[in-house]
Amino acid sequence: MEKKPFLTEAMAQEIIQDVPTPFHVYDEKGIRENARRINKAFSWNKGFKEYFAVKALPNPVILQILQEEGCGVDCSSLTELMLSEVCGFTGSDIMFSSNQTPVEDMQKAYELGAYINLDDATMVDFLDRVAGVPETVFCRYNPGGTFSLGESEEGFQVMDKPGDAKYGMTEEQMIDSYKKLMAKGAKHFGIHAFLASNTISDAYYPELAAILFRLAVRVHEATGAHIGYINLSGGVGIPYRPEQTENDILAIGEGVRKKFEEILVPAGMGDVAIFTEMGRFTTGPYGALVATAIHEKHIYKEYIGLDACAANLMRPAMYGAYHHITVLGKEDAPCDHMYDVVGGLCENNDKFAIDRMLPKIDTARIAHSAPVAETPESRNFTSFSTLAPSIVGMARKKENSAPAALPTPRMIAPRMVEPEREVPGIRLRHWKQPMSKAVFKSISYTEFA
């Protein structure tokens, strides 16, 4: 897949006049188009809903954009629940999937009327004790063992080890939990599972769906419980590397439909609603970290030092993850220089790239790293007590405008500061909501028309 940034050097320079690097930018048009593709792919299912994983990008403006496109939110902590609430999400628009859940988190989810997804059999009594048992409850499934797909000479397209994961219940525990929940007043049930991360295969979701559809039939037969919802969670990936191919979400949706018709319909369960939680896939390709090369160093290796660091994008430091780097203004130049691209933290793993072939980089040259799939991993992948200090804003249309016509791509500049000068086409909007002092008081973001 060719890596062409949606941000040009001229656009970046315009933003820098108001907000210095490093900053993140997002392509609203791309996000909206992708959300619509997801909804189209599963439009065959009357109850379908995409619950965007807030942990992937806890940005209130992004959340409101996705809300306008018909998405709900997947939350895993109190902070994410609070953020979703002030963005206008409530009730069945929220899926709450957590583990080792604090009392306050569970009580807030119950108060909001969210769909609650229980991670463990012991959580049945915990939920009843601290909040109460709602009419609709989900349970998270862990099949154990190793999940693999697409074996070939080169290896597996998808391979992960659910048996080593801390999440979910065994089938026997799920059956017992549904029986207990029914005795406590629950009437409708959902099944949730996540078996592999960032898969680059159109076959992953259909295979996962088949596993969960067959499980739903067995659980229904064993308990008599009405299984009304199956949540395929996330796991649909994006191509970080140029040589990787994109997932075809329309083909994925069609694959799930075929399994639905093959397994659930004959069992008399054709009313099951399908849910998804695609955080990375929904927004990942449409975000970028923009930084400036401020130093170069020549010792045993060639280094380029940025004004960004792992605090701005933590995946490379944490996992050795690959993020593509574009030198803005040199998109078509030959990549004939090898660099380690680094930040200024006093940690030797503060490296965005190691031995990366790039065009010659001059100091003061702008670098663009994309896709930024999990921007909040710069501070905390799952939002707990605080949000990242710089919350990225997003270009928006005027208030109450219909979302039917997609806007042209526009850039966003972050920072909790007011602009020092007037710039045509830029508006400053303050996000002010009465929230916990531990979360945030005010978020300011600029808007580029």
C-alpha cells in the first residue's frame, strides 16, 4: 500500500504559524468516509452498531464526529465513561467492557444504562452487589488455546494466544453465569470475544463470527437464554508498513453475513444484532504525528533528533512498532540515507525508527509519522485518572449542520493555549464541562476551515 500523507508541507507550515510542533492532525473527511463504509458493510444486519473504542482515541471532537455517523462508544474505565457522557452518549450507545473493575466504574456504567460486558464469572455477584443486574447483560468469552488462521510457508496470517490472555470466561463459566443472571432478573444476553489484534486478513472477522455464532447456539440450548447480541469486538487491523495490504471491510462484512446465514438462521436465531468495536481500523489511517527535525548526530550511527518524543507516540518505544515516516516536501525523493529517528527522553528506547531509509533530512525539516492509530498511548492507552495534557481538536462544520455531505479535508492543531494571533479561517473553541478535577476542566482546540 502506497503511503501518501493527507497532510502537505504547506498545510503543516500553516498550522505551525499558530501551534508549534509536535502535534497530531486528523482527517475528518477520511474518518467520516470510513465510518460510513463500516456501516455499509454490515447494513444487512438490522441491529448492527459500531462501538468505537474510546481507548484508541479519547478525543471529544472525534467522538462527536463518530456519533454523528451513527457510532456508539466502547468504554473500559470510569474516565472513558465520563468523557462519553459529556459527549452525549448514554444508554445502549455505550458498551462497557472492563476487567478487574473498580466499584465506581461499574456503578457509573449502570447509572448510564450502558451495556455491561462481564469479564469473569465472579463479576455476576459483584455487579448485583454494587449496582444491580440490568435486563441486558453481556459476557466475554475466552476459548483458550491458540487461535490461528491462514497457515502457509510464510507462517500465519493471524496468530494469537487467547489461552495466555487475562480476559474472558470459559464456555462452562458463561453457561453458569447466564443461569445466575437469569435468576437475578436479566432477560437478554450478549456474547463478546477478542481473539487477535491488528489482523491483516479479511478472514479474521468471519472466522471469529463462526466461533461465536456456534457458541451462541450451544449456550442458548444449554440455558434457554435469549442471545440477542454478538459483539465481534476489534482486531481488524490497518497496514502500518507500505508492503502490507488493506483490509476490505465490505468483503469482511459479507463474510460475516455468510456465517450468520449458515449458523444462526437455521437455529432460529436470525434476530441477533451484530456489534463491532473497531478503534484502530476506524481512525488509525487518518491521523498523524507532525514533528520537526531539530538536531542531527553523527557517531556510530546517523541520528535525526525530533522535537517529539515517546510521550507523543509511545508504540515504537513500547513494542518496537513500525510507524511510517514521511519527510514533508520530499515525498518523491529517493530514500537513500539511513537514520535512527529519535526523541529527547533520557531513555534509549525513545526511537521512532531504527535503521530507517529516508530522504536526506535537514534540521528544521518537518517529519510526518503515520498512521497514528493509538494516539493516546502517548500517555495512557486506556484512560484512567487523567487524559493526555494536549487533547487534539478537529476541524468541524458549523453547529447543527447535517452530516450528509462530506467536508473537504481540514487539519487540526492541538494545545490547551489560545492562539497568539488572528489567522483567517481559524476558530478557537473551548470545551467546558463539569467533570471530575482528575479528568479535565477545559479543552481548547482550533478549527481550520
